[in-house]
Amino acid sequence: MNEEFLKADLHIHTPGSVCCSERSVTAEDIVDTAVQAGLDIIAVTDHNSVSYIDAVRSAAHSRNLLFFPGMELSARGGHVLALFDPATPSGLLKGLLDRLGIPVEARGDAGFTIEWIEDIFRIVHEWGGVPVAAHIERWPTGFLETAERRDTKARIYRSPYLAALEITQAQKKGQWTRGEIKHYAKSHACIQASDAHALEDIGRRITYLKLPSLDLEGLRTAFREHEHRIRFPEEMDHAD
């Protein structure tokens, strides 16, 4: 495979999230907007919900857009992006929501809090997914900005199941990836993403990924080998 950097937005919401500001948006609208933004890869990550996964997956397939199904889980201690292989059946993802005890009436609600964040990392991993700590510096749902003690946050950061950090302060990417942040001395892959709740937001923050395969294992490899496989836009002039 001739590997090249692909333009990705791995945090997009649909009307499957209660807080989505455009309730009439369709799966085709989301995919069309992503293509117009020049994206090669998207992930749908609704709050505690997978109700739009199949529709967006179908629309993405018709436009040759790599699609990762996922969800944003509202754990105690911070939010978690759970990303899964493109071929993962939506039934399995619904089974994970059942396993986490999220009632049907609460799906799509960001305010419904489930298990402790470190347990979510582990459970997502056990179900075949990749857990990413969502918007870590954003109050009040990024784990660094919760009311938890600093030593608790440091323990969360050291979880062996945490695959990557979603950051919003792009200028600190190098410090996070080199483990240079005080109290958080471990190297972690970093991504940035739009956290889009409206069409106009899709692609507003993106990450370039060099995937050895167009599947979840390829994404895992990019996270493990982030020094060479992950770039933010301002780093692309120095891409391998």
C-alpha cells in the first residue's frame, strides 16, 4: 500500500445527539459536507448513542469516504471517544451501550453519566474499540478540567488502555507527545477534531493520519507510531 497522509475529522455529532443544533440534517448532508471540506476520513461519535451509524456509514461508502463508527461516552471523570472498525455491526455497538447500562431514553444525552472513565477505557478496549480521551482541556467534560484531584487525573492519564488524547490547544501537541507536561510524564498520541454539532463545524479542526491499512488496526498503528503517522495542519510542511 502506498501510504499517504489522509485528512481526518474523528469527532462529529449528528441529530443522534440531543445537543446537535441542526435537527433536520441527514446522513447525506453530513457526508457531502465532509467531502466538500476535503476530508478522507470521518467518525460519527454521538453522545451515548449509535442511532445514526448505519445511515452515515452507507452514505460514506457511496462517496468513498473512510468511516469509523463510534460514540462519545459520558463517563464519570471525563468524556471518552470510542472508535470502532468500519465493519463493526451497529448491533454490537448497541450491545456495548446495553453493557454500560445506558437506558434507551437517555441515549443521545451528554448529561447521562455512566461508569468511571478508566473502566470505560478498559471496556471499550475489551469490546474491540479504541478509547480516546475527549477534548481533555475543555471544561467541564475534558478529564483535565473536571473537579477530580490531580493525582486522580494523573492516574487516568497513565491508563494502559488509553490510546490517544483529543486536544484543543494544538500548540501543545509536541509537549503531550513527548511527555513533557508537568504531572503527565507519559508520551501519548494526540489528535484534534471538530466536535461538530452543526454542518458548518465539520472539518474546522482536523488531523492528518498515515494509516498502513484502512481499518481500525491501521488507526491503532497510527496512534502507536504517532511520531511518524500523525500530523496537525501546521506540521504538514515537515511531513515524512
